[in-house]
Amino acid sequence: MADPPLIKLRMSSAQDGARTPVYCATSPDVANDTGLYYDDCTAKPAAALATPELASELWTRSDAWVGGSA
């Protein structure tokens, strides 16, 4: 059998990958949080590149890709 591709060696299992989104969707501890980035069930600071201008551009392009009106 061939060795798995290198990318698969760093991938999480489906269960591990789902842990943080399920936590954010169901935990009363974060029910009132908004606009935060979570990794391993913990709020993390956004990258310095994540500016409001970049967020606006991403929103505009995403809206256009799905046929929105922005």
C-alpha cells in the first residue's frame, strides 16, 4: 500500500475537525459571543491581515459569487 500524501498526515479526523464548530454552536459559554475567531474551542485574535477593508472586499466578492446584490 502506498504511503498517504503528506497533507493527510497533518489533517484532523472528522470528529476533531467538528469539535470547535459544534462547541460554538451549542455551548452556552459562547452563546452571546459574536465576531470572534475560534480554534480548539478557544477564542483567538484575528490575524493582523484581517482588516475591516479586507472583510468588506471578501463580503462583496462572496455575495457576487452566489448571485447576491452587493
